[in-house]
Amino acid sequence: MTMTTVEACETIQQARGDAIIVSTMGAMNALDKLSSDELNVACVPLMGGAASLGLGLALARPERPVFVLDGDASLLMELGGLVSVAQAAPGKYIHFLMNNSTQFAGLGNLKTPGADTVDFVGLARSAGYKATYRIDNAGSLQSQILSIINGPSPTFVELVVKKEPPVLGADRPSVEMTDARFTRMGDELRRIRRQLV
């Protein structure tokens, strides 16, 4: 049975140890329900930049594990990040991709371009990631998470997750985003810097 994004994030959160977690979109929203850890940073509004932001943190603090919790639509915006990560080859970097084949999941639920054809694991492998996985259920993630964390780096893990029902429609229009949504990433990065000094 396909896992939810919350289930995937819960397994990652429980196994993280002292890792910095960079999350975006659906994973960010799920992680917000599970953790207020001082080493979490939301990659919004840097659309598509989670892999690169995580890479910068991994290179700046090579002793610290970095987990990137990316989205399929987000990664498609910045596929070059895969090559940058693979070339830099940080020693403790795990790139989790929440693939629900959906843009704006839980909101408008638009189908991700290439949802039926893109091979994310193949893209990561050909970019040069040292290990790649595709996991489609919570049990498999739970049984493999520790070997993934202790394995080679950089690692790419595609997690096939359920689509969430849309909450927007003619009778439920979108609400305006708060300013905090746009200052959050900078605020959290400053907090991480204070934690790691």
C-alpha cells in the first residue's frame, strides 16, 4: 500500500539523528506537523532549489548529515541540482524525493509534467549519485532507512507517495499567503547558523 507523505516524513524524522533537514512543499507541510526541530529549514520560496540549498549546507558542514526532502514538481524546476550534488559528492547527503505525480498537492492537484514517463532514479544515477532507491511503501522505507543513512553518499531515494485530495475549488478559493511564508527560509537558516556555531 502506497505511503502518505506524512508517513514517509515520520520515518525519516525518527531516523535523522543530528541531520539538518531541508524540505520543500508537501514534505515541508508534513514535517511541520511532526517536528519543530531547530535544524529544519523550509526551502520556500526558493522553488526547485532544495537539492542545491542542501548541497551548500553539506559542503559548509561536512561532518553533519544533510537530508533533502524534495518534491517531484520542485525537482523538475532545477534538474541541474542533481549534477551539482553528484559532482560535489558530499559525504553525508541523502536526497529524498516525494513523488506524488502532482504539482500543488492538496491545493489544485495539477498533474506533474512527465509524471507517466520521467525516471527520477535513472536521472540521479546518470548524474552520478552513488546509490539510488525507489521505495513505494512505508514498510520498505522503515526496513531500509538505516542502511540508506549508513550507505554511500550522495544517495537518492524516490519515495512514491499518495496524492492528497485537493482543498481548493469554486467553493473554497485560495487564501493569501502570509509574509512569514516568504521570510521563513532566511529565518530558519539564521537559526541553523546559531545552532551550529
